[in-house]
Amino acid sequence: MSTPAPIRGYTASKDQLLARLRRVEGQVRGIEKMVDDDRYCIDVLTQISAIQAALDKVALGLLDGHARHCMHEGAAEGRADEMATEMMAAVGRLMKRG
């Protein structure tokens, strides 16, 4: 008998999230091919920028789900401050890129 999967902030949009991630994976493979084909540097950098933007959208969606579901649940358990600190640390890591 298997244990049901926990409900996460992204559970309702999991299929969309996975589709976005598969698209990003395809873009990364495309960049690999561009490098293998000795494509112009700026063209490769443009594609890297597009991937970063796509990953930012994934991250924002995850943050939204976390704020609406996980933090709500944590607040009900008396862990609101802990959850807020954890989320702000994650936002800080996202913003430090580059």
C-alpha cells in the first residue's frame, strides 16, 4: 500500500510546471547544439537569456504556490515567521544570480 504524495504549493499546476521545465530542457539542448555548431556568441547568449527568463517564470510560480499554500498551512501550525524567513531566503538566493 503506497503513501499518498504530499500536497505542495505547485500540486494543482504540476503538469504546467513539468511542461515548462521540459521546454527549458529542450532549450538547453538547443544551446548545446549551437555551441557544437560553432554559432555566433551573441546568438548563444541570447538563448541563455531566454532560458533564464523561463526559469524565472517557473521560480515565480513556485513562490506564488508556496505563499498561497505552504505558508498558509505553516501559519495554521504556528510557524508563520519561520516560513516567511525561509521564503525570503529563497527569494534572496534567486535575486543573487549573476
